[in-house]
Amino acid sequence: MLRGTMRRTSNVFLDLAIWMGGFGVAVGALFPLLAVSLGVPSETALSPRFVVACLVAGALVGACNVVLARTLVGGRLRRLTADMHRVRERVVPGVVAGTSDGDAIETHALAVDTDDAFGDGARAFNGVLEALAVAANSQRAYTSFTATLATRGDLDAMAAAALMHYARYAGATAGMILYESAGELVLAAARGFVDPASLIVSDPVVGVARSGERFELESPGEILVEGADAARRPRSVTIEPITDGGVQLGVIVLASSAGFDDVQRSRIELFGPSLALALHATLAHERLQRLAAVDALTGMLNRRFGLERLSEEFGRSVRGASALGVLMLDVDHLRSVNDTFGHLVGDRVLRTVALVTRAALRDGDVLARYGGEEFLVVLPGAGAAELSLVGERVRALVANATLVDGTRDVRVTLSIGGAAFPHSGVDSVETLLRLAGEALDGAKRAGRDRVAIAR
């Protein structure tokens, strides 16, 4: 309505000139009548010279007002506009490209030196600039976050890097990333929590894992984070589900001693999809690696990865001058089992031998299927005496194991050969394997179902 009644052109200063000039002329035209009412003789007040003088004076006052408006208001507007153009040219392209630094953006804030509409306009513009700075910083944080996760190949490194970024960009004093495996929550990385183990099985964490919905706690008494001098209670804890494409992958727990502000909460939400994508890809990659490393029949390592582990352990033993033992296991007369009971029973025999052998070993020992009916056992820290003991234990357990096939019992025995490092002449993995293989051949020649260790 105002635009339709007051505006006459597309230039506000031209409109101002029209209105002020018209107002000045109108005042000049009315002034003679006002002069008459104030007692000035009508022949003087209404004389042509006086009327013309009043009209000219009114027009001059209007013109002066226009000049003042252009000088005071126009000059201020031009400076404000020039500052805005400068910001647009220097800031906006960087924000769009994702290269702007939020702190640098805020240096372009306009001066607020008046308490009027111009001051309000500058304050409003600075508010927009501040929002751009927050957005630019969040974008840089997001770019850094995703780039870092993309370069971490294993789960532990990826999760640890993610928590570092949550600490840096989202104000997380402590954090923990859990992933689901076989229906259980497994810790991928944790930092800052005093007792992460108890937190994993707590009702809030388990509840988020089941429901897939965010849960927040304010000043929880049962959760403590590490402090400079002593453990303390965080002000805020947020438990976020990690989901990718509707698939529940795990949970991230973040705590803040000062409490999360709106910007930090928005970054936590911003980082969520990238964390889920990275976790999904990492878990899938590790599953593929496990599948590639495992023998499909027995569930143990295959020959390739078994030899890789042997090479790793051999190098560690050489560097640390520590013992390393190797056992080669051969299932006696497996061909006869296949001929008598069938290959399916023979496969069950191999699986049983693998499970019985694995149960007899330590967690750090390595069991791999080496050939058709052969297995390789790598025993870090085991010398010749320990090899003999482990070999006898495995041999006895397998000899006493019974596989039931219908109404028939199937039993097998093992021939076992071993070699240990350090040993005279052992300078490589190949030599160690050769000695173990020769010992195995000796056990077979001596009647099978026995253990022979290279001396």
C-alpha cells in the first residue's frame, strides 16, 4: 500500500525530491494566508511579489532537505552498500566453495556506530555474517572429518580419529564408539571415560542400540569422565544411534563437561551420516578380509594368511630374540576315511580336528589349514620342549575324539612334526617349515600317531 501511494519512481531519492519539493512549494503557497491570519496586511501578504517569494523559499527549503538527505542518508547507505558488496565478493565465493575460514569471515563485520535503522541494518548484516562464519567452520569441520575417516583403513584407527574430531569440533570431553556384532555391542574406540566397560552395558546405551533413537542425559551421576586432577561428572551426555540406510550399525556416546551448545549439537548431527558410512564400509571391508583369510571348510586361517602370520611372528622373534615354534599336523589315513565313509564324513573329520586343535591352543597361537589334510600351528614363545608338550596334547585329544556317523564311530589320529626358532641353521621361515616338514615325515615313517620335533 505504501509503495502504491508514496512511490512515484524506482529511485527513492528522486521520490524524496518530488515529495520534499512539492511539500516546500505547498508550504510556500499557504504561507501568505498564514501571514494574513497573523495580522500581516492582506495587500502585502497576497501581493504577487510576496507570494512568489514564499513559493521560492518553500522550494529552496525542499531542495535543502533533499541535499541533506542525500548527504547524510545517501552517504551512509553508499558506505553500507560498499561494505556489503566487499563482503559478497570476498566471503560468499569461499563459503560456496567450502574454503572459507569462519574466523576470517567475522573480520569483515560492519561497524555499528549509530542507534538507528542504519545501526539495526548493520547488526542484522553482522548476524548473517556470523551465521555464515558458523556454517563455514562447520563445513570445514565436516570436510576434515570425512577426509580423515576415508584415509583410515582399519576399524580401530577410524573410530579413534572420529572421536578426536568430535572432541575438536563438537566439544566432546569424552567419547565412545560401539558397533554391533552378533547382536552384541563391541567397543571400537573410547577416550575420556573413566569406566567405559560399565557404560557399554548400561541401560541408556543398550536402549539406544535397540530403539535406534537418540537419548540425552543431563548431569548423570553414574557416568564419570577424566579430569585434570580427578574424575568428574559431565554436564551433558548424548547417546546417538549409528545407522546407515536404515541399518543399525552401533552407538556413539559423547560427553561434555561444559554442555553442548547449539553449534556443537548441529555438528554432532552433521557428522552422523559420515560416521555411519565410514563404519559400514570399514565393517564390510573387515568382513571381506576375514572371509578372504578363512578356510571355508574348517573356519581356520587358510594357507596364505597362515604363512603371512608365520612371517610376522618370525620377524618379531628375530627382532626380540624370542622363541617361535611351528607344528605341522597331518590327519592319518584320511583317504581311507573318504573311501570308507564318503567325502562328507571326511570333511566333518577335518572340521572336528580343527576345532579340537584350536581348543588345545592359546589365544595368541595361530592355526591354519596348510593343505588337503594338513594343518599348520604357529606358537609364539614356544621352544622345542613346549612344542613337544603341545603336540602331545593335540595328538591325544584328537585320538580320543569320536565322530558319530549314524551307527558308526569314526576315529582318526595325527602325525605331528615340529621345529623351533632359534635352532641351528634356521635363518628364514622357509628353513623353519622345511625342518618341521622333515620331522613330520619322520613321524609318519615311525608308524604315525606320534609327535617328532626337529633337534
